Amino acid sequence: MGNPIIEAQESGYLIDILSILHPRAKKNSLRRMIDHGRVLVNGKKATRAKETVSIGTLVETLSRKEIERPGRRGEKTPNPGILYEDDELIVVDKPPGLLSVATPMGEPDTMFDRVLNFVSKNQSKRTHLVHRLDRETSGCMILAKSPEVRDFLQSQFKDRSVERIYHAVVFGKPAVESGVVTSRIQESRDKRVRLVPKGETGGKEAITNWRLEKSAPIHSLIRIKIDTGRRAQIRLHMSDIGCPVVGDTRYGRGKASVNRLCLHASEIQFEHPNGQRIRVKSSLPDKLYSELKRKSL
């Protein structure tokens, strides 16, 4: 099983981030964890409770047994599906239903844990989260093998030079063949998101480019390119044009017959640290094809 791990959502002291990861633990207990070498900050052992942690930093805690017998780490964690790998980074095929990284609840199995265990076991390297996919979304996800490469890749996400292509099976057929949805998405403190109605302020800009690729009796296959990566952006925007993603239980029509959200990160293109432009693809899952071909509800 993987270790409790959290990505800092705001800058602050390490002890405060640990309190979020372990809400029931007392501050003295957390300090002892640091003193005993059981806390890692971006893969390196922490030494000070008042160490400043920046946004995006990964904080992980190790078990007592792991400190005593580190070689046993991650034996039962499944290996990731690898789409591309070299000495600098790895692109994996995230399955649906798996978190990209643990929440403050400390889930034991995440995509990050699987890649971390695989890389550390085979190459004696750490991995660093570059971006995330929503839990129910499958497909291309990048992780770096050093903090420097992580920062290099994340800067491309910030300046919108990473090309992200998704495919979604949606209910119905759009009135037109293609379009661009531009709106503002607002996230509440409890992590719920909504489209900000026109005329209101707040939220962050979200841009979704879409094109009809195939229509079927009930559903359609839509190719989607996002310029921004807001939480639940595609689901909100597809629902907004009247064609919600199949299997969307929050913004759509409920569960799908294939028992998953029919949204897949099918392609990602970015600049490699060596200067080359890299394009990685993930095939559309069979379940999405199966749902697309349905002839009746």
C-alpha cells in the first residue's frame, strides 16, 4: 500500500501541511515524525517543522516499518501503464476511478503512488507530480523525475503551451459541428465547482474547443482541446451545450451502462527538456466505444 501523501494547495510551514494530512495527530507527534526521518518533502527527508513549503510541493509520511525496512516499500502496488518514459519524465495511462494523488484523507493507492513505487524500485529515482486528471477521467498523465523537470513542465501548463486533447462520449448530438465554450468556473471551499452566470463576477477563465467526430443513434463522440485546465471544465462545458458526458453523475444524466465516466485524455503534446516537441497518445478505451454504439437507453 502507498503512503499518505498530499500536494500543498498553498504555501506555509511543513507542520501545518502535516496537520492537514494527519488531522487527528498532535503537533508534538508530527514533530517526532520529522525528527525520526518519516517525512519527505518532494522526496527528500525533512528536518525542520518550520520549513517553508510552497504551492505544489508533495509532502509524504513513511511508516515506522518502512524506516526500519525500506526495501519492503510498495511491494503490492500495481505497476502503471506506461505510454512514454525516459530519464527525465514518464507519461502514464491513468485508469478511471483512480485518484491522481491522495487527498488529505491519505488514500493508499493513487496514480502518483504507482509511478513513485515503480520508478524508485527500478531506477532509484523519485517522481514529481506535474498535473492531475479528475478521478473518473482516464488517459495521459505526466510525472517528472526531478524537481527541475517538474518546474519546467508546469511552466508550460501555466503559459498554455501544452496541447491537451480529450475524447468524450456525450449524450445526444450538438446542433453544430464544432464550437468554443468560454466561461468562468468558480470553485467553492468544499471543492464544488459551477459555471459563473454571465454578468456575474468571480471564478477563473475556462476555454474548451470541441469538434464532433462521430455521431451514433443516441450518443456522439466529441474531440476536445482545452486551453485551460479547470476542475470539471469539460463536464461543465459539455453539459452547458446540451450534450453532457455520458456517465456524469453530477452534471449529466447519471451512471452509464459501462459504469464509468466516458471521458478520456487521449493525447498530450509538450516541449521536452531537451528541446524536442513530444506527442504522446492513449487509445480510446473499449468501454467508450461500446457506449457510443448503444442503440437504446
